[in-house]
Amino acid sequence: MMEQLKQKLMENEHLKPLVENLSPIYIKYYFISLIFFAFAIVYSWFSSQHQSLGFFQSLALIIVAPPIGALGAYLGEKFREFAKPDVIRTKNTAELVKAKLFWKFGPQIIGWLIAVMILGNIIG
């Protein structure tokens, strides 16, 4: 599916130089981050507990945050590929499940969170 999306974007001459160098993994993390931030913005609009973002703040957040979050998740994925152990030894099944879940999702989530925290400090 990601390859089809990439092929579709490559057909547009203006986007071709940008899309040629993008990894399908980065595109996947971009859309996951976009959906998360869109949900967070809609939640902030309708929630009475949190301060609502204005239209232009929401627009700026939806434009700037997903690429930064996707970059953090992508770097976490590359770190996972580099550092993932070949063998995981544990004493019981619960520890094995925790270790496998960590190495499946942990570095990407940590990278995404670090990128979002840096973005939050830049934005203020």
C-alpha cells in the first residue's frame, strides 16, 4: 500500500524530488503521527478540561508536528535495527512477551516522544 502511495505521489512532477528519497517506513510513521495529532487537536476542541487551540495554532501544529514526530519514530526504527538483540533470554513467558513488545515498538515510541518533546520546547 505504501509503495502504491509513493508511486501515486511520484506522478506529480512538483512532488517527485521530495518523494524519491522518502522511505516507506518514514511515510508510514508520518501518517500515524498525522492521525494522532489530528485526534489530539479535535479532542482539544471539544474537551472542557484542556485549553482549546485556535484555528491557526491547530493548522500550524498539524503541518509542523507530524514530520517531526515521524522523523523521531524513523530514527527510533533505525536504532532498533542497529541495537535489537539476536536472542532474548528470560526466566518466564511474561518477561519474554515484555521484551518482544519493547523491541517491536519501544524505540520508535521513545524516538517519537523525544521528537515531540523537542518540538514542544521549540514552540513553547
